[in-house]
Amino acid sequence: MKKLKLFINNSIYGIINLKDVYSLQSIYLKNPVGYSQKEDFENFQSIPNWKIRFEILEVYKGDKYDDTVISEIFFDGIDVH
């Protein structure tokens, strides 16, 4: 992958540019994603889940195959599990 478009709740959040390397690549978001109203648990349970979606915009050409592989995407931070 070379470039991904990141959507949060079906709105474009940003573009992610990736390097052509086989190693961990991290992105850091300037604005937190999620909900901060966790103190009121009753109200917090009624808040709808949010969705994250990625759209592949560009890929690096491979030497052997004409397909695209995403080996892993994982999330780290508070309340991501």
C-alpha cells in the first residue's frame, strides 16, 4: 500500500501515506477519536458505535504479484480494546 484514505463515521478524516518497507509504520492522530463522556455510564451505553474505514488510493507495484496485501492493522491507545 502506498496511500490510504481514512474515514471515521463515513466522513473523510485524512490521508495516510505509507513507505515501501516491510516494518511497523505508525500514524498519530492530532485529534483524539472516540468518546470522552465515560463518567456517565448509563449515557455512555446509549451512544452509537463509530466506524473506521480505509480506502486504498495508491499501491506500490510489486515485483512478483499484481495483488494488494494488508498484513495487519492494529490500534493502540486508551479504550481501543
